[in-house]
Amino acid sequence: MDAVVATYPSQHRSPAISEDARRVRDALVERGLETPLIDNGLSRDEKFERISAAFTDITRTLGLNLADDSLCDTPDRIAKMYVDEIFAGLDYSKFPKVAVIDNKMQVEEMVLIDDIDLVSTCEHHFVTIDGSARVAYIPGSRIIGLSKINRIVRFFAQRPQVQERLTQQVLVALQTLLETEDVAITINATHYCVKSRGVMDSNSTTRTTALGGAFKNDASTRAEFLR
């Protein structure tokens, strides 16, 4: 079998994406942090049909009766959930519209958003990652609308993920959009691949941190963020 080469979908087949989304995507590709993708050339509806058909096979293989009124629509529900909801972050045409303004107020201190809800999906077992994120930045010439940070976290969470990559993707996205290295993020999450299978540990959580600029180089700034 030929090896599958991770590439980006070719531009002429991709839905139109914003300039901000393109800049973020290119920055992630340059740093080797983009989610591994291949160009399958499928439209949204084609993906829906294929996933629904695949889950029809899976449910029948498990011995479930799709004639039952509780199960008959399950393959379509899963296909819609995958394409339009929990994996919507694979589509850069759905990247949040970002409101960035000039820092006319001359803000120089840390801006921090805590307890950002985060739900993602483990790419190894396709089960839930459930947690929260803390994001901070020190404004340079630009300030971002606060809700946009939550939306960017959500966008990258809506992919099959490993937590380490997710953390780095949010960092690089905000550094790119804010044109500053002074960004930090930490994520604390429960992995249901640990909680509901395998070792079945219900108590452990995983914390990952990505620091840039002053958050990485200045001990007091780092301590203030982590505290």
C-alpha cells in the first residue's frame, strides 16, 4: 500500500477562506503544527454521505438493528455531528471572524481570559476531551475582541486532536493575529480515552502549557500567568 502523505487540501478545491484564516494556517504549516490532512476533494455533502454509510456498516457489524426507531437515524446523526459540529474546525472557511483593533488605549498590561470551556476529541480513540483553557496576551499594537479568543480556542478544539498540538495551535494563531510573541495558554482537561477505557482512571487530568515572548522569558510575567 502506498504511504499517505499529509498535505493541505489544494486551494482550488477548498471553500473560500478569510485572509486571517490563511495567515494562521500558513503559520501553523510553517511550524509543523498543522493537523495532518490529506486532499480527498470531497464536498461537505459527499463527506456526510460517506460517513453515514460507514456508520451504517459499523452499527450493523455490532449487531444493532437499524430498523428500530431509536437507531434508524443514528448514522445520519453521527455524520452531521462529525462534519458540521465536533470536527468543523478542519474547515478553515469556518474560522472565526476576528475583530482586531489598534491599541489606541496604550494598554501595556496582561489581558487574561480564564475558564474558557473546551471540548475536543482524542484523535487516537475518537472520544471526548473535556476541560478548560486559560489564555493571556500582552498587547502590542493590536487588541482582539475578547470573545474571539474563546472562538479561536473552540475552532481548534473542533478537530481530532492531541492536547499538546491543540495548545500550540491556539498560541500560534493568536501570535499571528495579534502580531506579538507575548501570548500564553494553558489547558487542563480530562481525556475520556483514559477515563472510559484502558486504565479507566476517573480522577486524573492533563495540563499543557505554551508560552511565548515575555511569558517565556520573564519569570515574573510567567508566574503571574500561571498563578
